[in-house]
Amino acid sequence: QVQLVESGGGLVQPGGSLRISCVASGSIFTRYTMAWYRQAPGKQREMVAVCTSGALTDYADSVKGRFTISISRDNNKKTVSLQMNSLKPEDTAVYYCHFKESVYTYWGQGTQVTVSA
């Protein structure tokens, strides 16, 4: 079992920056993938950024050059962070942390990010 605890999120003006984080703890294998998804009202959940345990990353086209995903390690806890710069109103959504290892997947509870003047 893996537990995910998200933090960060909130209200920010267009053009501003925000950082959200998610701590994974529990039974974590050597190889895993952590990612951020988001879901705006009335839209499907979409992948925003993904990072593997080998530090390979990928981003949705809509956030490339503005968002940066990273994973830090502290004993058996893994923290995935998403640094979001140059935020736009269309980035407004609930952001969900996703953890995958082998055939197991876990989701965080979600954190609201609102970009508005």
C-alpha cells in the first residue's frame, strides 16, 4: 500500500507561479512513476506531467516550458513536486497526484488550483 498526501494549491493571478507537492509513503518499489493530472469542471481528467524513478519526464503540450516536475527522495518517502510558472486561467483545475508501480496505481485526494485576477 502507498499513501499519497498532497499540499499546495490555491488562488494565483494570471502570470503568477505556484508549487504543489505530493508525498508518497508506504511500500514503494525501486521502479515507479509519479505524475500530476488535472480535471477542470466539465472536462475529462488529463495528464499534465509525469516523472519516472529514472528521472525521465514528459509534459502535456499545453504546459511545456511553463511547468516543471521533479521527484525528491527521503528514506522511503518520495515527493513529487510541480512548479507552475506563467499560469493562465485555463490552468484552473483540481490537480491530482498519481503514483504507479508494477500493476498498482494510487491517486491523491486532489488540490484546487485557481488562476484568476
